Amino acid sequence: MRGKTVTRADLADSLIREVGLSRQDSSDFVDRIFDLISDELARGKSVKLSSFGAFHVRDKNQRMGRNPKTGEEVSIEPRRVIVFKSSQVLKERVDSGNK
């Protein structure tokens, strides 16, 4: 899939081919997985996917930034961001180019 973004529909199609689920069931399954991950992250919890990586929520403090066009200093409000840390297995697989 080089040069192509993998979509929810692509994941659902893979479930249809590999597992034999119906189109509706596979689509619902993919949606439910993403809902579960999103819900846990919204609660501030981490989500670890074995052999893939982990998603963590990080709180960023308020800080001063600069508008790159005008040079004007602006206050950047505190916020929560999602950080992904890939597993060693994923890193090795990407590095070796295996599919």
C-alpha cells in the first residue's frame, strides 16, 4: 500500500478477506475498536497495542509562543495531546521493510 493512506474501509475490507466477517460486521468492528481507543484516551488513560505501540495522553502547560508571520508573542493555552510510542517490534519491521 505504498503511497496510499490506510482508511477504516481498508481495515474493514481486510477483515472481510481474512476473517470472513460480513461487510456490516467488519465495519462495525473497526468502528468499535477506534471508539474504545478514543474513549480511553479521552479519559486520560494510555492504550497499549502489543507488538505495535502505545498511545499516551500528555498535558502541556501554558507557554508563550510567537506568530511566525508577525513575530508577535501570543499565549498558547494548556492542552492535552496524544503521543504515540512505537514498539520495538514495529520499529524493526519498518526498518527492515517487511510487510
